[in-house]
Amino acid sequence: MKYGYFDDSQREYVITRPDTPKPWINYLGVDSFFGIISNTGGGYCFYRDAKLRRLTRYRYNNIPLDSNGRYFYIKDQASGEYWSATWQPVRKELDKYECRHGLGYTKIAASYSSIETEVLYTVPKGETLELHQVKITNSGNTVRQLSLFSFVEFCLWDASEDDRNFQRNLNIGEVEVEGSTIYHKTEYRERRNHYAYYHVNEAATAYTTDRFAFTGTYGSLEKPEAVETGELDKQIASGWSPVASHQIDVTLEPGESKTLVFVLGYAENEPEKKWQSPGIINKEVAHSSIKRFSTPESVEQAMAEIQSEWNKLLAPYLIKSGDERLDRMVNIWNPYQCMVTFNMSRSASYYESGVGRGMGFRDSNQDLLGFVHQVPERARERIIDIASTQLLDGGAYHQYQPLTKRGNADIGGNFNDDPLWLILGVGGYIRETGDIEILDEKVDFENESSLAAPLLDHLDRSFTFTLNNLGPHGLPLIGRADWNDCLNLNCFSSEPGESFQTTANQEGRTAESLMIAGLFVYAAKEYAEILRTLGKEDKAESVDAAAAKMVETIDVHGREPEWFLRAYDYFGNKVGSPECEDGKIYIESQGWCVMAGCGHQDGFARKALDATEKHLGTAHGLVLQHPPYADYHLNLGEVSSYPPGYKENGGIFCHNNPWIMIAEAMLGNGEKAYDYYKRIAPAFREDVSEVHGQEPYVYAQMIAGKAAARHGEAKNSWLTGTAAWNYVAITQHILGIRPGYEGLIIDPSLPADMGKVQIERVFRGCTYKITLQPAASGASPSIIVDGEVTHSNVITPQPEKTLSVLATY
Amino acid sequence: MKYGYFDDSQREYVITRPDTPKPWINYLGVDSFFGIISNTGGGYCFYRDAKLRRLTRYRYNNIPLDSNGRYFYIKDQASGEYWSATWQPVRKELDKYECRHGLGYTKIAASYSSIETEVLYTVPKGETLELHQVKITNSGNTVRQLSLFSFVEFCLWDASEDDRNFQRNLNIGEVEVEGSTIYHKTEYRERRNHYAYYHVNEAATAYTTDRFAFTGTYGSLEKPEAVETGELDKQIASGWSPVASHQIDVTLEPGESKTLVFVLGYAENEPEKKWQSPGIINKEVAHSSIKRFSTPESVEQAMAEIQSEWNKLLAPYLIKSGDERLDRMVNIWNPYQCMVTFNMSRSASYYESGVGRGMGFRDSNQDLLGFVHQVPERARERIIDIASTQLLDGGAYHQYQPLTKRGNADIGGNFNDDPLWLILGVGGYIRETGDIEILDEKVDFENESSLAAPLLDHLDRSFTFTLNNLGPHGLPLIGRADWNDCLNLNCFSSEPGESFQTTANQEGRTAESLMIAGLFVYAAKEYAEILRTLGKEDKAESVDAAAAKMVETIDVHGREPEWFLRAYDYFGNKVGSPECEDGKIYIESQGWCVMAGCGHQDGFARKALDATEKHLGTAHGLVLQHPPYADYHLNLGEVSSYPPGYKENGGIFCHNNPWIMIAEAMLGNGEKAYDYYKRIAPAFREDVSEVHGQEPYVYAQMIAGKAAARHGEAKNSWLTGTAAWNYVAITQHILGIRPGYEGLIIDPSLPADMGKVQIERVFRGCTYKITLQPAASGASPSIIVDGEVTHSNVITPQPEKTLSVLATY
């Protein structure tokens, strides 16, 4: 069952009923000001930091679900009836409802009793504000007298204190009103130099700024007292909960329309220019922003700029295949999600409350693989930020703070896979850009400029870190956890509520990870290529040798009869072996060992992937391990803490599915690779939206596994490394258009029935117009560039030129 | 305007309309299991720790306000109409509504379309459960077919993570259902050994355990889908939000009643006895609790025990005066609030979210003064706990953790008044109990048993701490703050959101506090009395000498022309002086310097108190300082951060008003003392409930001051040191029945028109039946004990005896 459809020409998902299985959201903003918005107007906005500079209040997991946002009530003065232009919060059944989530904007259209509304929400480029444009049209035959009420509730800036410290919060709320602009200035009188404002480009009939005055003391947003009575009270909030609500009375002739532009903005002042007069804030910044967006034309202009920005961002990789679902994932939604993940990391979604977690060392390197071709300069900056937090021994802080860009000592390190991802991130960046000079860049260790060293040195220490931390079998020690944060082999936690990762580490030098082993070999290949590009052949050979030795070790100590082992635990016992009662087979080591090249020669890789399908495969994707743990295991940690079928305990953890796709593609099994791709790709799951539950246009972190009561139900959409890895799997390994150090690699691994696929790839200034098509029956695959057969699949870029590539598969 | 009335015979406040200005709440439980409940059934319950063991979910500051609790819906199957037995959450206008908040229980009665309900909520003594007894009566003339729906939403135990960590929380919810009992067992499969359950003593027609199944995905508690359709779906929650809802279908003949007993409980198992069978929890503990409360008779029995417990707790001090408002404050509500404050410290109220703050060193010592006569054994234990966290230099951690009882290093120390309160706490305990042996008790320093020393040694170091920390004028250094946590003279904070108290301390040895100076002299008198009781006369004299010196210093450096100075700041400038632009006069130093005896001889004390009335007095109480700060002052800190008229910036901070009452009483001005008492005492403010806003039966921390938009509006009711100090002021200083080291002191300071007051005071096993009455015209006050005139006002207790005391004033 579907709740809407894709409008690819507009790059929009169009939701046609408001009661989606869960709120389906979108993001506004690309640089410093961001909004989260649901298909019914719910959500909130913030400046840079979702925790410390939150403008509006949002209550997660509330009853009713998703019941705060930027709302518009329309009231018919004659009948007294009122409804919401975005369905929520009144939730009156509308004659028509349509939500269009586009790239950086959301439009919600509604109709009730011959009054049509269209609300557009967006954040203009380079601005620290949301625009809410409301168009009301009388599509009936009689003159209508209407009142429009806006509503936002202000957050008192620090979202974490905002729902904690009431003995303070309920006393400090302050606002000012000037014309049709409501200024929120809580704490401005003391240490803040910033304020928020909510403006409408028309004289307001009335307003209120006090929540209780709007809803009534015990009233709801569904039936606010002020809307019921039809009159706002012009109250100036003093403590309790400041809100902003405008009332605009409008008379519309039949066929007449009215368009209003609301601006919800954030402004900062220099400390010495805070005040206009005693107690009255200096509003110059707001005035100037308001002026810039005082007309519908200015909104149109802002929208045009956003469109053109996205044209640019999406241009580097565009395809046309026979399947529009594939095209919209590759051309629009997957890269869009990658950009949002770049902007948000894991901070603010409908599952991430915006008050926790820094940037992950590992997360950020992986995310980078998905957006590097869109914003290479920002990827470069991100790499420097990440590498600057690296420790001298090559290890890493597991997270760093986005504001300070310093490693987070509370979480600490000893997640032993972390350093290797830096090699993949840097490799991905250089392959895309050719910017080999980045390796000479002097980059801090531990954020200390006195410890700065060339980035290449960071890579070397990352590589050496694994070799310095091998266990009894010669496999990499796992530390607190590897990529699977929940496989905690050295952290024995028995205290409820304690972090499974940061509890006392057993300092064990026994528990080893096959996933890191595979990752090490894979990263070694990347590193050796980098070294060869620099002409450092000797060093590259020593790296190859270390990798070869690890492959041998995996062959000897990492193979079970039919698949790769996952780990050895603290006691040296196997994890992910047929000998285990539960968790006999894990997905991560199958993916990474095959991606590393293990068992390609002797058929073991094939055997392992067949076992993966057999034991982990479901119609909704591949589960993380099988069977899930029925009980909690002190020596395994969080992985065994979840109810079977959820999250890391036998859930379909979408992040790791593409590793199997890539492994299958490497073994030449495009059929299976693409099959796995389609099982979890959101656009391909649109038809089962009632089961999947989350947005059909972006990936979710997890889909409930076969042991779960709600098998197939997704959770935690948007902010997940899933976006980047699926993008890499489909674009670089299945479609097989992959940046290499010397040029663009053409290496498709597609199912036979895929037919013709056309790809336009802009790479290092060169435009490749690529056609992939099945080889003629019996013929070998071939590549023709500008009409000439080539025997290499690496096509050197010719800047400013267009190359025509025909490849058969 | 009133929203109810006091029913003193039942020791209840009876609320007669549900839409009180804000939710008016009550507490259930006295030992380990506690509930907070509003007059419409809102709130939550927890086992011991409101943060870590919360059973039910509550959303603070929500829209609608106060919209989660333990709810009962009644649905008429014939008409389809439904309503709430407690008004919320349906909020349908009821034919009758009445809420009776009693001591440890709340009863809510309602009537709609001839169906009467009465819901009783309580926590039996020694049990870890809430009882909800629902009686439904058909008071009409026709047979009625009804469905009753219960509803609670479970919190996933850790209330702080519960509204933060959704990527985990929404996956882990687990329940079991057995008969009419719904078991909440989230995380029980891993590290928890405890579960919750919600039971009803009757076969349920149906149930659900999944919130979305109850409300519908976007539904509200006001109009839950399951109640609308009239059928629960017997769903077993798997992730998302576990709830418990029973449906009981009932047919009632005219005049017929039905009573149901619901048990909402908490149970722990031994780790090795967690399971009944694989995956099925061992329910023995729940079964046995359920069995104990399976009948209305058992509920009646539990209620009788609670009543009798309160008879015992309240017995030590009972009065009968000509004013029932005074009687109900002294006999019932003020001691009740003191007990709640003892149980909760500052953790869980409708303003304290239950997830922050430890026990305050200073708070706990002051609270103790209010409840020591009710539970002397527990007061003793509390003293040992507090003193164990003291530092070796006599300083103190500002807070300690209730679970670990260890000092909180995050907050740290250097609040230089802290140590002195320990002397007052211990003094108060010994005066009440005569238990001088406590001083020999070996008590840890810094929670280290190797550092343990007799409690007397702790008092000595507390006393010496002040002398070791004097500033340039010989006045006590203030450190981070004194009692006024917001007067931060050494913490210059310019960063938004930073704690004003724990920001980098300037290590200044200049800023001095007159409030600590007064407190020091007052504490010195208490300490000297303790020493004399031990026969340590020499030591007592040296203490007296130090106090006398401090009095001199105050006289020289602490007097402004008409009142006591408040402090010297970091730069040596005055705070609370006519020289200051704002904050010219503060309340704390007026109270404490006069309480210390300063200026009694030369009339300066009188002058200072007159200035206090003139500058700080309002009809709603005395504001903290005047004028409030218009701007933020880096060198004053949080005190200047609040909008004028709120909190410490010119609010009526009720905690310090009794210090002025006591000071007035000491100067013999009972008229004024009692006047101040009445201005803020909740029962005396009942008539202006629409202005006051908070409960008319308990104190709030603050009433908005004269500079505030909502002057007279109270905030932060229940958990405040206000309860203890007002109790001390009225019982010990205005009524003047005060425990002394040698006996009970009779020292009334009453207004002339008070008339006769009868007091029954049980003190060290002796019952004093005291009559206070105005002296005959022209006669001096006298005291007659058992018919004999006595010349001392200290009446030695005669254990097991009853003494009759007649005192004129």
C-alpha cells in the first residue's frame, strides 16, 4: 500500500494522505540554519546546533504523535469552523490534502469547504531563517470572511535544559512585539546575543505570545481556546511558555487569493550593539532579513536559487535506466539523503533528539564516501577535522564535538576499527578529486598544533595501529567494539542503564575481530594505491605484504566450514560460528572478508555468500546475524540486549547490506547484488509502505528482522551510514562507475535483464556520457570510448571535455 | 477566588472544579515507592529514584498541560458517549467533580449522565505499588451497559534516557500479559532484575499494551481510537511505546455499584530467579502483592494504616487557635509538606523533573529542621549521611547523590555557607531529641571511613571553616555563593547556558557575605550551647568570643545608614547598599544579622527591619531585593539574570521571608511577624487562588514580585526549604514553642488580638498541654506549669507525663 507517489520531474515525493504510518519528514536548509519538517507541518528549526540554538520547541514521542510545528489555522468567521492548513494539529478531515517534499523545501496543500491553502516551507541559501508562504484561495461562489492564525512555540534555546529545568525555565520567557513581528528574547538580557523572530508581511489583526493565552490553560493545539473564540489577546508573555501567533483577518471574493509571507528567523548582535534602548533589543538584523523576504517574488527567487543549487549538486552522477525506481534513488533521493547526513551527522531527526552525540570518527569517514562528489571542498575540510582528532598512536576518539571539533573524552577511544576508516575516507576523496596534495597537508594530532604532521603520516599511523594491536591468532584486537558498536567483547556490563561501550574495559588482549581483519586488508589496498600514486613503491610493497599476511591469517583462523567467523571473544571463544548456540553467522565478516579478496580463488567466498543468503536473507533484506540472541550475554554486550529481530540482534541493519552487495558484485554476481539492493532500497519498498512505515524516499537504519513481531517495519530513517554505503554499492559497484586514482573505472556488475543504462558522470572536470548495455549473445564485455575500443577499464579524464563511453556487460 | 475548600476533619483539601489555575498535586507514598498525582489524575510514580526507576511516563510542560497519568475512561455502550473519571484527559464537562487531596492519598469523584465514579489513589505503607480503586455507581433509573478503560503509559525506567534515546528506546519495549495483569518488562531480558505490572481484580474483557493501538497513530488521549471504537485489540507491544489498558465491561442496574481494585506495582527478583521459563518472567512477587490487595477491604485496611501513620507523625505539635487557617497550616499541611520535602528533597515535583539534582548539603540540613520532630530516627540517619560527605577542611560538597550518598564532584564545593548549616541541623536534632550521644558517632569525611571522626569534630571544622575563610573586612568569604545560590560574586559567566555556579571560579579572596556573617554568629550560639551541654565551657567561651568579634565586624563593616549591607563583591564594591544603582537592599542579611543579635541594643536592628518592610514589603510577601536588576551584571551572576520580579531578582522568594518573621519575633514584634507569616502562608492566600495559581495547601518557592507582570503569581510549589523555615517560624518563634537543650522553651511572640491558642506538644516523651493567652491588661507575661508559677520559660520534660502549661503573652 502506498501513501503517495514520486514526482520525479519535480524531484518531489508527493504524499496524498496525512496519516502516514509514522510522520514522514524532510529537511530544510543547507548551510547554517536547518529545519526538520513532517508531512503535516511538525518539527522544529535550529541555528547550527540542534541542542544549543534551538528556535522552536518540539516534543519527541508525544501524544498526539508529532504535535508541534509551524502551524496555520484557518477559521471561517461565519460558520465558526476551523481547520489546519497542514492537517495537524486540528486533524480535521480535509477535502484535499497533498504534501510535496522536495529538495530543501516542503509544500502542503489543503482544501476545506472551498477554501484552498498552500503552505510552502523553505530555508533560503545563506539565510538564517525559515520562510513560510501561505496562499489562501476562495474557490467557492460566495464571499468568505476568514481568520488565519499562525502558531509556533519557542524553545528556550538549549533544547536539553528546555525540558528539564522548569524551576528556572518557567520564569525567564521574554518577548517583544513590534508591528507584525514577534521577537523571542529569552536570556537575551543576560548572556545571549541572539534572538528569534516571527514576522508576517501584513498588519496583523491581533497576536498573542503566551501559550496559555493561545491554548487555554488545559487546552490543546487541536482545539485552542483562542482559535475557538476567534480572538487573540495581544498578550506579552512573561515567563511560562512564549509562543508566537498572528491573527490575520481576510475577506476573499469568489476566486480571490491572498498570499502571506511569514519569516521565522534567527539573528545575532555584536555584544556592544545588543540594545536599541534600555531593555529594547536592537532589531536591525531582523529588519533587514524581513525586508529581503517581504514579497512572494522574493520567495520565488529563493526557491529558484535552491533549485539551481540542487541541479549543481546532483549533476555529477545522473542515470537513466529502464527502472524509474532505480533512477530516482540514484539521481535524487540517495544523494539528497547523503547531503542531509553530511549536514546533520547523527544529531537531529525524528529518532535523534538533537541533544546528544557528537560526530563519529567512523561515521563521518563513511558518510564522506556518499557526498564527496557533490561537495569535494567540504569533504576536504571534514577530513582535516576528523584527522585532527586522531591520537598519536594512530587510535582515535570515537566521537568529536561539531562545535569545538575536539575529541570527546567522555566516550574515549579503543574502538579498534576507527583508524582504518580514515584511509577509506581519504582514499575516496583523492579518487574523486585527484587532490593528492591533501596528503602533504599538516594536520594536528589530538587537536594539538604542536603535534601536527602531514596527513600521509596519519594514514600510516592508522594502518600501523592495527598491526600494533593484533591478538593471539594474529587477527586485529576488537577493543571496545568494531563497526558493530554493540558487539562489546571487552566491556562486561551488568548495571542497568550503563553505556555498554564506555563501561570499564577489561583491557583484554584476546578478543579479535574478523570484520576488522577484512577491513584492514581492504584499507591496505587503498593505502598501497595511494603510496603508488606518490611513487612510494617500496612502502606500498610492505603494505601489500602485511595485507597478504592478514589474508593468510583469515584463511587459517577465520574460516568456519561454510562462512567466515565473526570474532573471538574475551575468553578466546568463537562468535559467529556454527558452534555457537545463537549468533552462528554474522553479516559483517562475510561482507568485509569477501570485499578484502579472501576466498575468491578457492570458492570459499562464494560459499560464504551463499550461506549469508541462506541464513540471513529475508524478503526485507539481510539480517545482521542468525539466530538472534534469546538471552543477554555479558561477554557479548549490547548486541544481545535487544529483543530478537530488532537492531543489532537480528534486525536488518541496512548499513551492512551493501557490503554484501559489493561482495557479490566483486564475485561477478550482479544479479544477486542488485536483488539485495532492491530489497532495502526505499523506492522499491514504496508499495509496502504500510509494513515499512518509514519514508519511501530515504533509507532507515533498521528494518525489523524475521524474529521480530513486526518483521519488515523500518525505524530510524534519515541519519544513517546506510545512505552512503548504498550509494557506493549501486553507483560504484553495481552500475560500476567508480572513481580511481588514474581515472574513472567502468566496471558494471549488473543483472542480465537490466537492459540499457545511460549515465552522465562529471569527474574531475570531464563529462562522461556512458551507455551500459548487455553484450550481444556470446560476446565478451567491451568498452568503446569516443568510438574507439579500449582495453583498459580506467578512462582518464579530459578536463572540460565530454567523453562518450559505450560499455557492454 | 477559590477553587475548593479545606475539609480539616478529613485533613483534605477539596477541589471543586478540575480546571485549577495550574495542576494542583499531591504525593503518594512514604517509604520507597512514590507517586505524584494531580487533581485530574495526572503524574507518575517511581521506585526510590525518580530518574532511574520511573514506572510511568510523564511529559512535563506538555500541551495539553498535565496530560498523562493513571486514567480511567467510562463509555456508555448504548450512547457511545465517553468521559474521564478524573476529567483529564477527555476533559468533558462533568455534572459533578470533586478531588480530595489527603495525606498520602487522593480521591477523585465525578458524575456524568447519572453514572457516579470515585477513584481512590494511594500507596500502602511498606509496599512498592499504587492502588487505584474505582467505584462506579448507576444513580439513574435505567440499566446501563458500560465499558471502563484503564490507561497508563510505561516509562522505560530511566526517565532521562526515556525522552532522549529514541533510536534505542523505540525498539526495546516488551510486555507480557497473564490474565488481567499486564507486565512491563523492558530491559528485563538484559541487565534489569525488576519489572512493573498493572493488574485489576476482575477478568478483563480485553486489553492492549501498545500505545498506538490505544490512541491510534495520530490519536490523542482526549479521543483515543480504542475508546472511540469501544474495543481493545489484545495487542502485545513490541517496541514503540508499551502501555497498559484494561477494558472491563459492566452492566449496572439502577442503584447498583461496582468496585474494582487496580494495582500498579514494581517488583524485583534475585538475579538467579529471574525467569519462570525461557523468556517468561518469574512473577511470584507480583502475584503475592496482587493477592494482598485483591479486595476493597484490603484497600480500606491500607487506608486505615496510612491514616494511623499520619496521626502519629502529626501528633507532636497540634494547635487550636481562633483561626482555622492557622490551625490547618500548623497541624496538617505544613508538616505534611515538610515530610514530602524530606522524602523527595528537590527531585520530583511538577517543577522538578526528577532527572536532575542530588541532595543539597544546605537544603537537607534546613529541611531537617521541619521534620525532625516527626521522624527523629530518620533525621539522625540523614545527618550522618550529610556529614559523611564533608571535606576535611570543614568545607562541603554542595550536593550529594541520594543513591550512592557520595559528594557530587561535578558541582563541587566552595559554597561557603554550607558547613554552618550542619551545626543548625545537628543542633535542631539534639534539641528535639536530647540525643547528645550523636556527637560521639564516628562519621566519615569525604565518604572515607579511614577519615572518620566524631560528629562533634565535624561541627568544629564547620565552625572553623568560616574563621579560616575571612576576607579583607574580616567578614566571611562568600565563595561561589552563599544561601542565595544566585549571588555569584566570584563566577564571571559570559557563556550562554553555562552554570552560573560551576563556571570557573575567580579564586577571589575579596568577596564577602553579610548573610554568612549573621549565620555564623547564629550558628556559633547553637554550637556554644552544644559545647556547654557537653560541659566544654572553655571551648564554648572561645566560640562566644569569635561570635562577638564577628558581631563587631558586622557593626563596623556591615551597616549602611538604614539597613545591613548584603556583600562586598570581587572588586571590594558594595552589594545591597544605597550606593548601588539596583539591588540597594537585600532581605537575607536583614534576617540573619538580626537573628544573630546584631543591632538589638542600639536600635539598628529595628531600623533595618523597618527598611525591609518599606522597600521589600508587598501584599504578597517580601521581595528578595529592591530594586531588581534591570541588566545582567557579570560580577553578580545569576541573581541579575532573571527578568525583574522573578526568582532571586526581586521575586518573593518565600524561603527567606520567615527569617524576617523570626527576626521580628525576636525583637518582640509578634504583630509584624504574624503579618508576614499570613502574607505568604498558602491557606491564607486561598481566597486569591486565581492570582496565586499554585496549591493553597502548600508553599511555593516563589511568588512573583512587584516588578513582575504577574505580581502575586506563585511558582515551584512543594519542594522548597520554604516549608521547613515557615514551620520553624510559626511553631518555634511566633507561637514560640521551641525545643531547647534542657527542655521545651515557651516564648510566644504573638499579635495582641490572637486570643487564646491551645497547643499540644509531645517532646521527649512528655506531653505538654499548653495554653497561650493574652496577659490581662497591664500584667506581665507569666508561665504556670501544672498550676505553679515558674520563672524560667524552659520547661523540663517529664517522660510519659502530661504537663499543663498556661502562658500569657
